[in-house]
Amino acid sequence: MAGLDKMKEQILSEAKATASENIKKANEESEKILSKAKAELEKEVAEISKKSQVAVKSYQDRVISGIDLKRRTELLGAKQEVISEVLDKAYASIKDMETEEYFQLIKKLLEKYVQKDAGEIYFSKKDLDRIPSGFESEISKIAEEKGGKLTLASEAKNIADGFILVYGGIDENCTIKAMFDAKRDELSDSVYKMLFS
């Protein structure tokens, strides 16, 4: 029996040694796995950190760009509002001119728009009532200098200012408002240069 106990003891001793060796190997293997996992985790954390820094920078750039765009848009809107006010005041000042000064402007416009043809000129009721004496002959003279003939119509047109030229049934709108509207972009550019350049 002593031999069996010895054998048993030897088997247990070998099993303990093998188990101890296996535990040691398992501990070493788990250390390698943990070390590798830790290194991979640190690498992933570094990549995530780098990506998040890039994302944060990109977000900051977009926010700054958005703020700048909003600022420029609001500034442009304010400038356009100022330009529009200046043009509106300019138009109002023409409409509110004294009679003599107003009809001097009308003569200049006539010199520009009268044609080498026979036609009629129409004014608003307000302007017909305040036409200076002798202005009808001045209208005829301006037309003759251009090689045409122009007759002052006695009926009023429904316009605020300026005049309408009619040649052969075709109306040419020479109201101050129409001219302002037609030249609005050009006038806006001029006002912009005067105010903001």
C-alpha cells in the first residue's frame, strides 16, 4: 500500500506541478492579452481623441463661418436699406421740387427722350395745372431741334410725375418713378460708392 500511496503522491505532485505550470502559462498569456488589449485600447482612444479634435475644430470653423456669413448678410442688408432710403429721399426731393426747378428737369428729360417724329406729350393733372406760361412753346422748340413735332395733350394721364410721350400709338413712359426704377441698380451702385467706398 505504501507503493500505491507513493504513486498517488507522485501523481498528485506531478498534477500540482503541471497545474502550477499551466496556471503560470495562463497568467503569462492573460498578461500578454491584457497588455495587447491595453495597447489597442490606448491606440483607439488616441484615434478617437484625434477624430474628436478634428470634429471639434471643424465644428468651430463652421460656427465661425456661419457667424461671419450672418454678420456679412446683416451688414449687406443694412447697406441696402440705407441705399434704398437715399434713393427714396432723392425721388421724393424731385417730386417736391418747386415748379420752376421741376419743369427745368422736365425740359432736360424731353431733350433726351423726344424723337424725330410727330407725337404728343401727356402730364398728370397736377402738372397740367401748374405748367409755366410759355412752356408749351419750349416743348415744341425742343422737338423741332430734334427734327420732330410734339403737341401738349390737354387730357391728363394717371401718373404721379414726369410725362408720357406718345408716338404713333406707342407710349414711352418718362415718369420720374419709371426712370428711377429703370436705373435703380446703377443708382444703387453710385450711392454705394459714395457712402461705403
